[in-house]
Amino acid sequence: MTDILRLFGPLVLWLASFSAIYGLHGAICAQGWDRSLLVMAWGIAVAVQAAPLLLLSTERFGARAGFVRRASLALAIVSLVAVIWTLAPAAFLSACV
Amino acid sequence: MVSLCRWVSPVNALRRHRELSRIWASDPGWRGWFTTVNHTDIGRMFLAVAVIFFFIGGILAMLIRAQLASPRSPFMGPEIYNQIFTMHGTIMMFLFAIPLFEGLAVYFLPKLLGARDLAFPRLTAYGFWCYVFGGSMLIFALLAGIAPDSGWFMYPPLSSTLGSPGINSDFWLIGITFVEISAICAAVEITVSILRYRAAGMSLSRMPIFAWYALVTSLMILTGFPPLILGSVLLELERAFGMPFFQVEHGGDSLLWQHLFWLFGHPEVYIIFLPAAGVISTILPVMARTTLLGYGWVVVGAISLGVLSFGIWVHHMFATGIPHMALAFFSAASTLVAVPIGIQIFAWLGTIWKGRPQMHLPMLWIVGFFATFVIGGLTGVMVAVVPFNWQVHDTAFVTAHLHYVLVGGFVFPMLAALYYWMPHLTGRKRFFKLGETAFWLVFIGFHGTFLLMHWVGLLGQRRRIDTYDAGSGWEVINLISSVFSFVMAIGFALILIDVIIHTVIRSRGPRNPWGAGSLEWAMPIPPPPYNFASLPEVTSRDALAKSPGLALGLAKGEGYLGTPRDGLRETLTVDTATGQPNGIVVFPKNTALPILMAFVTGGIFLGMLIKAYWLVPLAGAGVVALSLRWVWGLGHRRDRGLQDAGRGLMLPFASETADPPGWWGSVFLLIANATFFGCLLFGYAFLWTVAPNWPPPQWGVADVRWLGVAFTGALIGPLGIRWAILSLGRDGSPLPGFLATLVGVVGLGAGAATIPLSLPDPTRHAYDATLWVIGGYGLFHAALVVLMTCFLIARSAAGFLSARRLGEARIVRLWVDYAALVTLAALAAAFAPGLLS
């Protein structure tokens, strides 16, 4: 089960960040909050998403089996790319138009 | 390589075959259809029923094309047309595509994984009968002329009582929810089977590639279907009881339905595509006489695609007025999913490049898939770009795109699967070469139909229109499109004839006609009910390729569990990561319980449908009674200790392990359940922040005493069940712990009940309605856990629990913890706003 979590965990974390920032976007538009919150949230999401990559590359938290180790690291990289790419509009587009 | 040691079972091959056949066989005659729990039988039945639904859906498609062949066609009026296009989409998506995957997985997974059955055979049968009964409801509606007519998306207000006052929409909401029970059941057991029911030595890196795809698909079903089930429940509550979730004037919002629907609907596209991709990754290397290139990358691609697909649902809502930034989030995510699909496509192309492909019929369908799916993928990237999407939104271009993706990406690979595995199903070889002719008719007919539909869409023809005027410029295109659609239909009819001839003409085929290396060919074909006479141990991914004598060795009993014991249906469970054997599972025998349970479950849905509400609690009580009967027969009344698994290996029964299959099943069922609850909270937050006419006229006010009772219950319940487990582990009495659990859970229920009690009128505002559902959800779980705990007390008294047999108590612990968490979350959601404001 732990190996399954290693494989699916990083992308599930991306999904959580993505959903949370989409929700935050809705709240910002509804409440009239400052959009800089979104940029901050994106930065935090990128930093948090780097954690599984770092953890899975250590002996303690990484998988023992070579296949799962390689696949989980690849998926952690995919997740990091995903969080940067999919949430980048937070920094570049108008928020509530 | 497969290791079959010199260990020899004391029973000879023929005697073993006869004994295992007697143990595993279905009941003879017609009774066997209704009492079988064997995955081979149920898988075949699933596949057959799904194909019947495919042909019904196909006939409806032909009616649609007949109507659109000419302008102002008198063939049918809009009322009938609306029912027909709605039912075409509904049947193809819910009654054909998903069940076909389920049937394929049910039939093949144990054979591919080296097991004798799926994790929960009775659940397989229950899911199948729910599918048949739920699907029959919809077909009855179609024949009676009262079928759903709001489109397969069922957008309110068109589908609410305002736009659809009759029973039509109720058939969809209730029938589809009934069918979805089948999908959730299948997903739970496929997941548990892949993780635990494999051949010895089959580590994650040695799993057949189809198993990876099936695992991802099943996890997607567990998390993708709950939003739709929730949406259906909410819309039916609105239609039946006036709870205004989607009515703007009362704080609801019809966009909530679109979010819930597409939270399901977009992952659904990949739920359909991924099994097909699994089929291609399995068949293509065999056809190319090589192994799959980049197995690890394909696994990474499948997992990436599965999870990323949950972040793109809003791309179906680009034209709803959502702010640009949100559109850009989902546009970016939509383009991103092209990358893992690309990885898989290039892995397949590389596999062809690496091997020496032979153009057998399955390969022909795979080539057809490449040509079609790549076009569908490219038009998918086009509609992911927001400005283009706005141009083609709700036009025939989108209809064409989705057919390229779904027919090219699912139907063609499934036809490859049909021709690849048909010898396995029947033990025979094809006689005539009708299949090749059928391929060209379907392929040419398909492209002739849908390539043109892109064009007419770009010229402005809206989807779902029942007619159009002469002089629109669409006439010739539609006529040609309709002609080609009938060419395609003739092709599908030929395939049916080909399969019937194949089944009828008794021309025996060889055991492994394609020279494949996977385990499903390491058994006689058609397969015996027990699959493997003894269970293999594998040391590589292509077990049969590395050890051609494997089938014979297994028949001789050189694998595990080769000696039938006490008439029991036995198989092995393994460690998830390493594939090390760790338990022996005893499966239930043939029983009518699943069909009876599905029938009684149908009473709940029927009661809702025909508004005979007295039937709902009655059928609910019947389901509870049958569930208790269902689980009472599991386990043992005494410790059995280690058992001989063959080849010198001693293992415990799974019921004497800490995490029996039921525990794993509960974990994944709770994941689906938590997704449902999460979507409910999302809906609540969505209405709050986006819907007009908020805040509600009055916030719910908490009674602090009852909040205290609930918090105390949330503490006592989980502690009580842990106390009981600890006592059992020390051979003490678990009763005090169980009683403490009961007290705690009753407190939780009382807390949850305060939510609806504080808001007496659920029809007043969407806020009140939503909190009624949230409170009801908490109350339902409290009641469920009370029932489970009482059951445990009875089981303990009857001797089913001991220090070695703790599994059942650990399962209930999961549910107690979950009930405590959701009740606390429900109370916070209900009363925090009132306190803060």
C-alpha cells in the first residue's frame, strides 16, 4: 500500500493544490480580496509540491524496489511540472473578468 | 521465467481437474444463470449484456442519422427525437462502455493475474444484477415512450420539474444511479483483486500492463462516479421534494449541476479510454512479436493521465461565463494531458518499430485506432483552446470530436480485444474471414460519417437539433454522413454475424493461438471454472513466454493450492508490493443472494421512481436483512492456524490475518464515500460563494449541549472500538469496548440530527436543503455504524472473533473513525457560518 501511495501521492497533492487554488480564486472574486493571494498560493503550492520529490529521493521515504522508485520519482517530477504549468495563469491573467 | 519446483501434488491431473470442476462449477441448468458467482460466468454475462446495449444504442444512432439525412424530415417529431438522442448517449456511456470494461476486467483479470477469482465473487454478481435491473428500467422507459429527453448531461433547469415535469428525467436520475452501484462494486473488487490477488512472485514491476490500466481506471471510477451520484441525488431531491439546489431564486445554481456532472464526466472519458489503452498495450506487443517498449513509462503515463484528468472538468464549461483566469487554469491542464497520452502513443509506435508486426485482424483494429484516435486527440487539443472552444461550442464539431475519441479510443480497441481473446472465450478458431470485411466497412463508414460532421459543425450546425432548413448549406454533408453511417452499421452487423458463426461452428483452435506470454493462456480454453489447477509462481513479466511448459506444470499440480481441500474454493493473497504469498482465501459457493439483494435494492429505486415512498424503507430493511445474511456466513468459529498451501508453504486463512480482503474493500469503498462527502462540501461552498441570493434568510443555530454530545461521541466511539480490539487481542471480552462504541456512535447520530432539526424547512433555501443532506449523511453513517457494532457483538457471542480473528473488528473501526470525522465536519459546516456571522 505504501508503494501505491508513493506512486499516486504526488499527483493527488497536485490535484489538491489545483482544486484549492481554484476555490481560492472563486472566494477572491466573491469577496473582493486582493489577487496577490493567488500568486502567493501558487508559490506555496510549488514549494509544497517539491516536497514529495525530495522525500521520495531519500533512502528513508523512497521505495526500495527499483521500479517503484523510478516511477514514483518520475511522477513527482510530472506533478511539479503540472503545478507550475496549470496554475501559472494565477500570476499572469486578470482574476475576475 | 517461472519457477515450478520439483514439488509434486499427490493428486493426478485428471482427478484434480474433476475435483476442482466439481468444487468451482456453477449450478446446472437455468438455475446456474442466477446463482453463479464465478467470475468467468459473470464476465461473459457482463460482456453479452453490454453488447446488447451497444446494439440498442446503435439502432438509436441510425434513427438519428435517418432523421438528419434530409432537411425538414418528417421521420420523427422533436419529442421522440429528444428521447432518442438522450438515450443514445446514455446507453453508450453508462450501459455499454463502462460495463464492457467491467466485463472485460471481471473475466480476464484473475486469469492475467494468476488467481482463481476476483476478491469478492458475490459482489461481482450483485453488481451485474444491479446493472441489468437499472438498465432494464431505462429500456422500459424507452419502449414506453417516457424515456429521458434532456440530453445525456441532464442539465437543469431543462431536466428539473420546470423543463421536464414528467417522469422522464426521473428514469435517468434513478436508473443511472442504480447502474452506478454496479460500477462502484466492480471498482472496489478490481482494485482489491489487483493489489492482493495475484500470482506468487508477481511484484508491482511484474504486473501485466492491463492490470495497471485497470487499477488506474478503477481508482478513477471510485473517485469519479461519486460526484455524479451526488448530483443525481440532489436533482432527484429537488424534483421530488422541492429542495432547491439548482433553483436560482432560492439560492441554488444550475451551474452546480454542471460542475458535479463534469467532475464525473471528464474523468469518464479517460475511464473509457484507459482500459482500451490497456488492451492495446497487451495486444500490440503480441502482434508485433516483441515486448512492450517503455513499460515503466507507460505505467507513469497511465497514472499521470488518470489523475490529471480530474483537473480539466471545467473545459466543458468554457461558454458559461467563468472568469478568464479560471478558464486558463483548465485550458492549461487540458493541454497537459496530451503529454501522457503522447508518451503512450510513442511507446506503442516504438513497440511496432522494435518488433516484426503481423497484420492479423486485432492488429488491423489497432491500426484503425491509431488513425482515428490521433485525429480525436488533436481536435481535443483544439477545443481545449478557449477562443476556438467558444466558436464550436454546442456544434456538431464537438459531436464529431467526441465520437473520434470514444469510438476510435474505445470501440476499435475493444474490437481488437474481441478478435484477440475470442479463441479464449470459446476455445475455437475463426472460420470465415468476415471480420476483415467488417473492419473496412466500419472504418470507412465511421470516417465518412464523422469527418464530415466536423465540417458541418464548423459551418454552424448545432448539436442535438432535430431538423434544419433547406438552403442552410448542410444538406449534402448530412446526407453523405447518413449514408456512411449505414455503411458503418452494416459493418457492425457483419461483426455480429462473424461472432455467431465463430461460436456455432465447432472448429477447435490451439491453446495459445497468438503465442502470447501472459498467464491467461496458461490454461485450457475455454477456461475451466477454476482457471488454474494449481497457482503459478512468476519471476518475470511474461511468464508463459519464458516457460512454455507452464500450463502443463500447473495442470500437474506443480504450483500452489494444487490439492483440493474439503471442497473449498481457495486462492492465494499476496503482499501488494512484493507479491509474496501471505494468505489463503476461501471463496463463497454459488448462491442466489446477489440477485435477490439486487432485486430488493431495486425496490428502493423503484419506490423513488413511482413515488411509492412506503416501499423505500421496506426495501431498505430488506437490504439490511440480506446484508446481515450475506456477511454472517463468512469467517470461522475457531482458529484454524497455518494451512498447507502446497510446495511446502504454510499460510493462514485470510480471515485470520490483520487485514483481510474485507478490510481492503472497506478502505476503497470509504475513498469513494469520502469523495461523495467532499463533493457535497464543494457544492455547499460553491453555492455560498457563487450562487446569487445568498446569504440565506436565517443561519442554523447550534444547540451547544448537543454539540457537546456529538464531540464526546466522536471521542468515545473510536476509543471504544480500539478498546474492544485490544481486549480481543489479549483474549479478553470485547463487550465493554463495543458498548462504549455504541454509546459514542449514538452521540454522533444525535449531533448529526441537530442539523436538520435546526432548519425545519428544507425547501426554503438551498442553504437549508444542503444542510439537510449533510446532516442526513452524518445520521446515515451513525446508523450504519450502530448496525455494524451490534453485528460485531453478535459475531463475538457466536465465536467468530478471537485474538487471531480481529479482521472484522478492524473493518468496523474504519467505519467508526469515518463516521466520527464526517459528523464533526458536518457540524462545522453547518454551524460555523452562524457562529462566525
